[in-house]
Amino acid sequence: MTLGASAHTDTFTRDALPPADQWPDFMLEGFEYPEHLNAGVELTDAMVERGFGDRTALIGNGRQRTYKELADWTNRLAHALVQDLGVKPGNRILIRSANNPAMVACWLAATKAGAVVVNTMPMLRAAELKKYVEKAQIQFALCDTRLMEEMEACAAQCDVLERVVGFDGTSNHDAELDRLALEKPVQFEVVETGRDDVALLGFTSGSTGEPKATMHFHRDLLIIADGYARDVLNVVPEDIFVGSPPLAFTFGLGGLAIFPLRFGATATLLEQATPPNMIEIIEKYRATVCFTAPTAYRVMLSAMEEGADLSSLRAAVSAGETLPKPVYDDWMAKTGKPMLDGIGATEMLHIFISNRFDDHRPACTGKPVRGYEAKVVDDEGNTVPDGEVGRLAVRGPTGCRYLNDDRQAGYVADGWNITGDSFIRDADGYFHFAARNDDMIVSAGYNIAGPEVEAALLAHAAVAECAVIGAPDEARGHIVQAHIVLNADFAPSETLIKDLQSHVKATIAPYKYPRSIIFAEELPKTQTGKIQRFRLR
């Protein structure tokens, strides 16, 4: 496809797009947008113009903000980015924060200024942030002042990162970026980005632990709302959203920012999105749409047994890992409403196959969302008969474009995105999840690359060899399990297990730590010395 006009004076991202012959087919019929489009404006100032100014846009950290307040706030921040930091259209800006309104405001402001945003989770350590900064050549970082330590440690190692500025995630506006913004006007001459300008880089940890950056245009951010959120969720201005996925994940950014803001609805944001905290928010604000993983829905079911009132929820969306039939059945029995299981991918930006309110089945992922086609293929790309397991292939209005990455050719084949999931299509055209194709461990909705955990363990003095696998777990779907051969001076003990777990938590994001550690005399290997993880499973 031919790319439209660009407003980027820093052309890094457009130059880093994959070669045209490696792009998937983009099916854009029904998703037409003007050539110049800025997603940040569409979700704020354009909503005020449409009459939503006095409606609540964001709730979080003890404050409610209207659409008019959000538009003004993000315009002030955009002025600070451009005038005080010198941000140019096309520059990359990393945002480090938990889920809170200030993070959403920074993302929208950077988008209005024509920057390309990389949202990141608070759990990431300096070494992980450094990979992002180097891969995407990130020049600016906006960081919640409560999370500065790892960000500054990263900046000390990265020449390309010119400036790290703190913002106040608590709603007090007491940090450098907030003070700069408070003196600025509430009108901002927005950068007239093209609909095909890159707006967002979504990082995904490959099974090698070497991150890939997925590239998403301004139009893509609206497509997921105008397709899935409008057609499947039927979002209306009266909706109130709640959920647990980090805004750093495209699943969270869609479900907790883009979807509500596109339709004049309200997003509630939780820094600690534990099931008890979500239950409290649902009861307090009568939330109507929830995004989380099956693990959290189990806790909600127990809470309802004990008297929690979650009757306001009209949509319970489950993604991140496959939804077990018992959870779906219990939810239907308790609420009379289906749980909407779906599958998305960072490469595709959001959910592309889903159940519907009026068309849903247990242990089933559903049918393609409007605009998408899906099929199940063998290793040669031939469609397999219904009822047989194969690789899921999908195409539609969004698709995979990796930034400067030779793995693009592995994800796209003949115009189709090959998602890395094994599926079965039944005779009625419904899709059923079978397994991940690679060694990715999906635990409580988080993707964890086994090799990355192995590398962290091998840095510990006690570990001679190790292999990490996903072990089935009733509550979390899978947990990280490490099989470890110890060096001669060490003996297995409970103390050593705790020490190894603490070491991993300190080295990489804590959620990746091995919840199960098994000490072994030796690991199963091929004749060439390759560890046979499938035998450990």
C-alpha cells in the first residue's frame, strides 16, 4: 500500500518500516479516515467539540477529570514538550508509569505533538528499558517521579536518550513537567500528522527475550475502537470502564483509554489493579465494562459468593490467556451474561477474533471481528480441514509491521499475519485456541519469555545450568517453572530457592520470576547438547 502524507520531520520510524513486500494485506474498507489525522486530538478536543466537554473522561488517584479538563491538560503538556523540551514531530518519547490519568495525559500530549510514543510498565528494570531505548532510538523519557531510579540508571547507559523529565502521577501536579505545563495556554496548534504516520510503538518480548517493536499508525488507534469496541462491545457514553492490563500493553491502552475516550465514556484507572481493588471500583462507580484475565475473574466470582455487587457489569472481556470453560460457565450462571473471550496480539494492536453478546460459546474464542478474516493453516500455508489443529493466520485493517527487524518475514506469509498461536476452526466457523507455537509462557495474562528467565538465573553463582518451562497452574493458567543444575559448592534448600527467586525479581521484571524451582542432577539434552524442554514438560 502507498503511504500517505507525513508530518514527521524526524523520519526514523517511517524509514524503519519493513520492506513493502513483507507487509501483510491491509483490508481498510469501512475504515476510511482523512489523510491528516491526529489520534490525540480525536480522543480529546474533537470530543469536546462534539458536546462531551462536561462528561467525565478519567477517574483515578482521587480525581475525576472531564473531557474539557483532559483536552486543556494535554494541550498544556504538549506545549511543554515542544517549547521546553524541544520535541520534534517523529521523535520517540518513552513513558514510564503505572496506570493513572497522568500517564494517559502524557501519552495524548506526546501524540498531539506528533511524537511516537513507547509506553512502558513500572516493573521494567533499567536493562530492559535500555533495550527499548536503543532499538527505537528514543530521545525523550517522561517518568512518574516515584519510578525515577531505574529510568535514571537506564539514561546513564544510553547516549541517545537526551532528556528524562519527571511528572507527578499522583494528581498533585508537583513535578518538573507539571510545573512547566501549568504556565502554558490551553490551546495548542496540533501537529497535522498523517493517518499513516507512526503514533505508537508497542514492544513485545519475543520468545528469545529480544524485544520486537510493533509499529502502529494514527489510523490504527481509531480502527480498533471503530471496529471491535463499536461492533462487539457496543460502547456508549454512559459506559464506565475498569480493568487490570497495563496501559503499556496495547490490550490495556485500547481497553482503558482509546475505547472509552473514542465514545465519550469514562475510564477508571488503578495503579494497583488487584481483583479486590477492581471490585471496589466496580461497586463504587457502577462500572459497566471490565477488561482482565481469567485469573482475576475467578477472584470476582468468589467475591460475588461473599456478597460483592458486580451487577452493573454488562461486558466482561477476557483476553491475555485462554478462558477456561468453568470460569465462563460460572460467570454465566452468576450474572446471566456471557464473558467475552477474544484473542489479540501486540502485532495486530488489539482483539481480532471474539465472542459476541448474542453469539458466544464456552471454550471458544469466537469469530473474526468486523474487517478481519482468519483461517487455520499448516506449515506450508495451506488451509487445514475444520477440526484439525494448525497455525492461526489473520488479516484485516491492522497488521504486523516490526521496526527494523528481520523477524517480520517470519510473522507475515503471503499477506497473512501468522500469530504464533495454534487453533482449531470448527464446522460452524468458530475458532478454538489450542496452544502457543513457541516457548512463550502465558501466566495470569503476562507473556514471559523462558530464555530471558534462564539468562537471569544463570547470572546467579549457584546455577550451573537451567531450563525454564511453563507448568500448568489452576489459578494462573501457567506458572514459570525452572529446572536447575547447581554448581558443586551449592546444595538444594528452601533458602536457596528463595534466594534464586529474589535474584530473578531484582534482575528482570518481578512477575517473571519462577514460582516453582526443581533441582536436577542433569537436564535432558539432544546429542548436540540442546536442552529438550519438551521432555521437562
